Amino acid sequence: MRIAAKAVERKLNETPDYEGPLLSCSCGGHMRYEGRRPKTFTTVLGEITLMRAYYHCEACKKSFIPRDRALLIEHTSLSPGVVRMTGFSAAMVSFEEGSLLLSELAGVKVSARQVERTAEALGRQIACDELTYVEPDEPVVPTLYLGVDGTGIPIRQSELLGRKGKQADGSAKTREVKLCTVWSAERRDKEGRPVRDRGSVTYSAAIESAASGPADDAPFAQRVIREATRRGFDTAQRRVVLGDGARWIWNLSNEYFPGSIEIVDRFHAKERISDAAKAIYGSGSELGAQWAKERHDELDEGHLDDLIHALDVHASNCEARKCRNYIIENRSRMRYPEFHAQGLCTSTGVIEAGCKLAVGTRLKRAGMHWSVKGADAIIALRCTILSGRLEDFWERRAGAAKTLNSNK
């Protein structure tokens, strides 16, 4: 490896990068050539030291090094290949573990602190790319599903001051990451139930608000629209929006995806019924368990009037009233026999698994406390990798650098 690194180093140093005594500067002045300066950076082959032409503008104090820009090593000591390896490892494991993996598996020495800085910088680039690159796919299946959910992650206390939370004293320990997931489910299991198609799931997430402001749409709503556009959700023959019953989900669906089939997650609805049973009969009650099972069966069989009547009997109980109102408000989204007859998913298992896979597995490990910016960067990086979009992003990143070089 060391021999290969030396060969690459010699070849690059033999390639001319001198562009004349003066270069135009963006300030309107000129950058003057001030000789050659060395830089040592880490590649997948090992360390390489390059001599580079150095230009400086005395008027605005900006500097420019053509070779650094051409090789995508401006403001970093890592080659693009090592940056990609570092970002990938940091998206999967902790920064300390990522540093160890790079050393043990690739022989590349990158400190945990540098892994963190590099991965977060790459994640921020990906987040910016996600905002601007919304090239729609052509749907290859007749039915597409879109689901949204949220999960809390631990945030540094300094970034939670003044925020209301669920702690006993009203304070917060977490911020909610909102996740949008799009997938298809044309496959069927042995019992004929729809099953998620392999490789069909994509994720987009961030710590964002779902509430609309007075002047513009909510940031998360815009994220959902971008992801839906990328997947061709609007042009699918059947569009299904799945959620846990939260009003903001249906508000988003009605405003941006009118005409979609809306379905409340069946297991979440059953959980609400079970919570009501515990409140009515007490936790661990056999009578309560039997009552809950009967209500679950009524839900599965579409006997919603019977279910609502059974809850009415216990209207003096707060949880029973809440569950009753929940069923009434969402009954059009709980037509499960009809949905099953149409071959549709009625569970948000893909979304809940996405919250764990895209967010929880990496950002909710013991002892972790994130900054909002750092968390969003790693979430963007992880979602891109899990959605199979890293290669496309990398090609756009390299293409943008070539365009910048040709236009300098």
C-alpha cells in the first residue's frame, strides 16, 4: 500500500497545477501566485504529501489552491474516498467505533473527533442536496404507501432550555425527529397479506415542525412533499397514507395528497383499545383482557358501531371517552375489512421499523446527547445510505466540483 501511495503521490506532483501569475478574484481584484506549499492528507492508500500552487488576494485576504479544489480536498485532510468511508462508518456506529473500524479494516487512521467532524460535514452537504434534488421516479408498481411518524432523541441540555417536555417538572430531555417513509407492498405472505417489497423503502427525516407558520408551509410538510415527488407518489394508481391517527398527519394528507386512501394503523388502534381496557378494569385484569379482545375483534371485523357502544358503557372513564372519540374521528380510516379486500396494508410496521432503523439504532444509544445540527446531519447521512441513494449523491457531488473547476 505504501508503494502505491508513493506512486500516486509522485504522479500527482508531476501534474502541472500552475495557472499563471494572476487569477481573477470574486472580490473584483486579483489573486497573486505566491509559490508552492505542501499538504499531507490521508487516502485509502495511506498518507500522501502534495506540493500545490498557492494563490492569495491581498485585497480580500482569500486564498485559492487549484489542486485542492480539483481533488476535492479543500478544507480537509482526507481524500474523497476516505471521506466516504468515514461518513458511512459514522452513519452506522458511534464516532469512536467508526474510528476503530477504519483503522482495523482499512488501515486508515482517523481520530474519533475527525470522524465526527467529517461525517457531520458530509451529512450537511447531503441535507442541502435533499432540498434541491427532487427528480421524480416513474412508479413501477400500482400502489405506493406513504407514512409519517416521530420519535424522540436525546438532546444536549443547553439546547433544551425553555422547551416544554414530558418530565415531571415540565422540562424536556428530547426533541422529536419526524420521519417520512415511502414503500410498496406487492408481495404476499402465505396467508395472502401484503408484504413490503424488498428494496422499496426510502426514508427522509429531520428535527422539524409539522405545524404551518403564518407565511409558509411547515418544514416537515415540505420534506414529505419532496420525498413523495422523488418516489412518484402523486402519479401512482393508488396512493395510501398510513398514520397513527394524529390529526396533523391527516391535515397534511388532505392538503397535499387529496384523494389518497387514508388508513389508521390497525395495531395502534388496538393499542388505544387496550389502554382503555386497563383504565377501566385495571392492569393485569383477566376481565379487562377479555373485554379488549372482544373490542379488537369488532375492530378487525368492521363492527365499529358495536365497538363505540361498548366504549359508551364506560363513558365515565376518561380513557374510554378518549378512545371512543378517537374511533369516531377516524372511523372512515378504520374500514379494515374493505381495505383487506382491496389488498392494502393496514399496519405502519414499516414506519415504526423505520423510526428504529433510520433514527433510533444510531441516535438513541446509551449515553448519547446530540446537538440539533449534529443529529440532523447524521440523520440525513443515514437516511441517504439506507434509501440506497449515496452513490447518486456522490456522483452529483463530484459533478458539482467539476463544474466549479471549469467555471473558476
